[in-house]
Amino acid sequence: MRVPRVRFTVRRLMVAVAIAAIVLSLVLQILSHLRDRNRIKAIASELRRPTSMSIATEVPLRDALDFLASGVSNPTLPGGLPIRFDPSLSGRSGGLMASPVSIDVEGAPLGVVLEQVLNPLGLTYANKDGFVTITARD
């Protein structure tokens, strides 16, 4: 009885490595998508959560956003609420971050508080790509 020999050629090995790389890439994309989806859900949940915020004297928008972001205690968002500016505002974001804001809200959803801080500056926000993205109001 003759036992067949398995021959691995360089070409077959290269094909196997290429297929493994494609499969690994797809798995990583799926995991990244699931992580982003979980972050988006966690952000939406936090934006609905009632909060209180009182800033009687005007402070820079940067400080108000830091205060809002740090008030989040969700394990899916360990660094707080991830806030970023839309790239279309890149030329204005430095000046906007220094814009003075004040607010006094009790028991309103965090999203409403954020809107009240951003509206006077002609800004709004969107929950997309796992971030609270601040953008110009249309």
C-alpha cells in the first residue's frame, strides 16, 4: 500500500498565507464595527441621561465640554464622552474652543444640555462613528 505524499510548494504556501491575511483582515473589520456600534449605543444612552450643570460665570467652550465629557461613568466609555470637532470646522475650532459659554440646567438630558451650550455659537452635535462630533448648524 502506497501512502500519498503531500507536497507543499512555495506557491501553495503563498496562497494559504494570502487567504489567511484576508480572513484576518475581515475579522478585524467586523470586530472594529462591533466596537464602534457599542460605543455609539453607549453615547446615545449617555446623551439621554439626566444631568445637572451650572456654570454661572462664562467659561471657555473647551472647559464646558471637558466638564460634560468627564461626567460620564459608562464602562464602554472609559475616557468619558468622546467629543471631537468636525474637520470642516478646522480653521475655526481654535477660536470656537475659546468662546465663552454659561449654562444653568437641572435634570435635563445630557444631549439637551449639550445643545444649549452649542446653539448660541451656531453649532450642533451628532453621534457618529463612535464620537460626539460637533459641527456647524445648517
